[in-house]
Amino acid sequence: MFGTILQTASALMHLYVFWRASKVPALTRLVSRRGLGVATFGLWSSVLLSRFLRHQVSGPLASVLELFGMTWLATVFLLFVSLLAVDLLTGYGRLLPRLAPQLRGAALAAAALMAVIGIVQASRAPAVVEHEVSLPGLPPELDGAVLVALADLHLGTRRGAEWLAARAAQVKALEPELIVLLGDNFDGRRIPDADALRPALRSLSAPLGTWAVLGNHDLHHGRATGVELLESAGIGVLRDRWTALRPGLVLAGVDDLTRRGRTRKLAGAIAEAMSGRPAGATIVLSHSPLRAEEAASEGAGLMLSGHTHGGQIWPFGLFVKLGYSLVAGRYEVGKMATIVSRGTGLWGPHMRLWHRGEILKVTLRSSEGAPALPG
């Protein structure tokens, strides 16, 4: 269903861009309408081919073609949005008939510039984004403990051992007591070379351990992919359960809630994962930023999520907000802090606009008062 919607949207955007670009004199003087049509069809075909290659073929050439097709899809989205904005502003040329063609040309140039900026942003190392969170019930001896979170690594053919080793070096420099992976650890349908990735995964180590939850890409076709690789590298996987890291500090995690919503009961999933835990501070890991109110009502002091990528490509974040009230950054849900990561890696296009990827550094603070009790 997702693929069908994506390809339909891609076709409509390509048709719209061709229709409006063919009315830009500066462009049609360089390329004939027929040539523009052939180029449009070829570029749309590259998006279609990239989806096929993503699911059916592997290898360096397939990866390059997939990368091109998906990055072009993001580019045509920017072209579509820019041209649509001009058309709405000018009433499709009726309000400013003489100026409209020049404005469309400017829109094409602006979209191309944004695409270049997005590619550059995606190529940069993730930024370290710092937060400080007061956790009710956190033992005084853990005051100042540093938690580092990585979300949406999407490890696979395009981001492998070398890229992960660079991220591990960034994490090590932050001197964390606890490391968490917030899901979509792997690209799902393409299990990466375990022998190559395992050393980099092992280097993600901390005194309180390294823990992971599964995202939608880790649960394609109902199969949990990459779990054995994570566990063989010493990373614990929290699948609808909790673990006591130290007396007074509990970490709970759930499988991706968007996948659960299709096959299992969504309401109560977080509460069930937290059930029976001892008193103290509780941190909840959930790949999708859903049911935060449920976690807060159960006494969690912090919830960490990813999945949204912060929209990844502006203004796509506006559409993400239609499905998620928590998109990126820090929110206060009741008495619980909720932090949604923009993602450390990328999905699909090699492009980010306007924010690059991020690694979360969360300093935990002990607060006065009675320990938080389960429920």
C-alpha cells in the first residue's frame, strides 16, 4: 500500500512539474517540450526502478541507482512545492500574467538550490543535541549520568561499518553511562554484513549497557530483523519488557507501535511493558512517538522516540504533523519529558533540509521527592 501511494504521488508530482516547467521561457529555450517530456518520463522511471531495486536486487550498481532515484524523488517534491507556491501566489498566472513565468523559473532555481543544500546537510556528521531531564525517583548517585540515544540508523548497503564506526567514535567522546538505539536500526529487507558491522556495534558500550528497541523497518513482514546481530554484539533488545539497570533506574521498551497497530492491540502496550517494574525512575523507549500520555500516566519520567526524522526534508514535516503530534524535539507530556529524535541516519533520499542528523545527549538529574511508583 505504501509503495502504491508513493508511486502515485510521484507520478502526479512529475506531471505537475512538467506542466509548469514547460511554461518557463528560460527553460524551453534550452530544452524542447518533447525533450522535457522525455527527461520527465526517464526521471519518473528512475524512482520506479529505485523501489524495485530496493526490494529485489542488491549490489553496488543497484545501490547507486536506488540512491539516485530516491534522491530525485525528494528533488521533484521540492520542485513541486516551489512551483505550486508560485501558482497559488499568482492565481496560476492570472494575477501576474507577465511576471508569473519568471517566478516559475525562480521557483525551479530555488528548488534546485534547496536540493543541493539538502544533499550537503545529509553528508555532514550528525549534530550532538543536548538535553537535561529531571527524573523523579532517580538515585542521587546517578545524578549527572549521561544517556546517549541514536535513532533511525538504517544500517544497510548505504550506511555500513565505516559510517557506524564514525558514529561510535562520536558517542564515545560523550562519555555516556547508558546508550540506547531507538529503532529502525537496520534497513529491514536488507540485512547488512554481520561480520563487518559487529565490531562497530560492540564499540557502542557503556557502564549501564547498550539497549535497543525495534522500529517498523526492523519488523518488515512481521519478522524481527537484526535482533541476533544486536544481541551478538552485546546489545540488549527490549521487546515489550523492562529491565532494572540499577536499583532505582528502570528502562522499558516496546516494539514499534505503528506495526503493532496493524496486528495487535495498541492501547495498553506501553503500560504492559512497564508492568511489574520496581519503584524508581523509569525511562521508556518507543520507536514511534505514540501513546506518550499512556507512558506518563504509568509514571515514566522520560520517553525517547524517533521514526519521524523530523520530516527530513522541509516542508514534508508539515505532512508528518498530520499523523504525529510529536514530530521533533522536546515536549512535556504531563510530568514526563518526551524527546523525539530527528534521526541519526537517513531513509530513502540522501537529503536533509534544513536540519542534519542528530545524536541525543541527555543528562539525567535526580529530583527531590518520593520515588515514582509503578502505575
